[in-house]
Amino acid sequence: MKELTTTLDIKASPQAIWQILTDFSAFEQWNPFIQSISGRAVQGTKLEVHIQPPGGQGMTFKPTVLVAEPEREFVWLGHFLMPGLFDGEHRFRLEPLEDNRTQFTQSERFGGLLVPLLAKDLDTKVRQGFEAMNQALKTGVCSNSVS
């Protein structure tokens, strides 16, 4: 089991951030890491997600939404080829702070037989992808003045 977590504060409400996070049709315009998502942010539904880590190989997978709690948390669980080989539980968490700010946390818990072989790329390329997405989200929310 391996886990990556990135966190930053954004000067915007959880509502404004949730709106951007769940507007999947706009991802290709602003998101350098998760370049596309199709589906709905509804518990139990399947998504189709395409990621592109910096300097890494792109990947498309079809996770199941585990949690879709508006303005608080969005979680999906995906598998590479089959469960137990390389599984990822991806989580976005929004925590309101004072002064119309939100703490945004993006994390993923990885499990499966391939995790030890991919650990270096997870620590570098995937982490860089999380950080790039976080910054793009922060820049987009702040520049749109959707506070």
C-alpha cells in the first residue's frame, strides 16, 4: 500500500471549487494532469478518466465513484486491467476555512502487485501531476473570481 497526498489553500469557497471539479467537460481546458473525465459525479456510477502525468505515459481507466458529497468530498476507485494488480482510490477533499478560503486535498491510496514496481514514478511523476493540477485549479478559481 502506498499513499500520496497534496494539500493547498485556495481563496475561494468550497462551492466554487466543487463546481470546477465536477465540470468534467472543461477539464481539457485547464487540467494538466486529469485531462478528461466523462460520466457523472454520482455515487455508484462509472467514470472514464484519462490522466497524463508530467514526463509519464498517459492512461485511461474506468473507476467507480465511491463518494460524491457536494462541496466536501469526491472519491473514486479504479483498477488497472483487473482488481489486485494496480488499484487506486483517488480522493478530493474540500475543507472550508475562514475568510472564504478552502483547504483542497488531493490524495490517492495505491494497492496491488504492481505498486512496488511503480513506486518511483508515483513519488515523482504522479506527485508532480497532482501538484500541477492543484495549482491550475487554484489559478483558475482565483482568476475567474468565482469566490
